Amino acid sequence: MNEYLHVNNIYKDFSGLKVLTGVDFKVREKERHAVIGPNGAGKTTLFNIISGNFKPSSGSILFKDREISRKPPYVLNRLGLSRSFQITNVFKELSVQENILSGVRSRYGLQFHFLKRPNSDPNIMEKTEAIMAEVGLTEVRDRPASSLSYGQQRALEIGITLSTEPELILLDEPTAGMTRGETEQAIGMIDQITKGRTLIIIEHDMDVVFSLANTISVLHYGTILVSGAPEEIRNDQRVKDAYLGEG
């Protein structure tokens, strides 16, 4: 596997408050890479920088050898990078199908047109149907997003993330707030949808991390403490001391 994303010596401060202090790690193509660490370690700030919502104070990010650290999110999306958020972010008045259809249409550069039905293109509808099936929402396709369970809303957000055909997917705590049963379903779904794609995931639930990731980076006090395979991380005394504990 080739190096795909390089987060290179990223610093970020907010009015003098240092949040990231030299974050450096690499992600290979088709790798599933988890970023873990205690609350306040800077994980979501790091995701905001990778996805273009924040600009770094210094450092660079290379995606397929292209500098992206100061490009806006819509440009990154067109380059093949898509992100879900820690807080559910869907169009709650729209149906499940309409939510995903809006993302598929945007991928093809199609805008709303008063004289053309949004579902008139069979190729776009086929793609929309496939995504709903991938995230397990076909049976609730016509329900408004606001009526879905929390777990279904998170699945819908992941469906919207998939709708732009990303090569690199960023998931920010996708199982946060879920029941154990919902979490187990989410693990299976994420496992399926990320096959053949590159994934970076932030997650506090270590069962999720060890089920999905083949590489883990531990963020601690704004910098990477260690990166490695799951068993290396599980057995690393520094990680136990900083985050995992001895359990």
C-alpha cells in the first residue's frame, strides 16, 4: 500500500491556546486508521484541519502528494475526501432518500431545476438506492430524517458521506451515543462500506477501534504519542499510562 495522506508537523493554536503541537502521521491507501486519545487531546481539531474546516497555524497536509491544508471543504470533497461529524448533521425535514439524493446529485454537479424532477435520472437513482442499501436504510427511505432513531440518523449521515463517492472517509465518533446493539450494527456497516476505501476514524469506544482499525495513532497533549498496529498499541505501556489503562 502506498502513502496516501501525510499529516506533516501540524500546529494549531487559538488566540495563544496551543491545541496541536506538531502532529505527524501517515495513512496508506486503503488503510483503516484510528486516532484515539483522551478528551481534550485535539482529535476533533485535527479532523477539522484535515477536512478543511480549520486552517493550521503551521505545517502541511498532503493528499495523494497534493498540498490540501488550506483548501476549503468543497474543494477537498471534489478531490475525494468526505467527512461525517461528531454531532449528527442531516437535513431533518427531508426524507432518507432525499438526503442521500442531494449528495449524489451534488457529486455530478447537478443543481435543483424547477422544470426537472430530481429523481428523473436513472443512474442517479440507482446510486441513491445502492447507498441506502449499504447503510441499511432502504426500508425507511420515505421517512423524514427527524423521525429516525439516533442510530439510523448516524447511518444516514454516513450515507450522505458516501454519496459523493469519496476515496478517503473521515468518521468523527460515528457510534457516540449509540446503544450496544446499535454500535454492533454500526461496526458491521462501517466494515462493509470502507472495504476498498481509505478510512480515518476518531472513536472513544475501543471495541469499535480494535474491530475496525489496522493502524492506530494515539494523540496525547496535542501530539502523536505512538502509531502502530492494534496489538502494538494495546500492549504499549505509554499508551496504557496515557489512555487505555491496565484493564
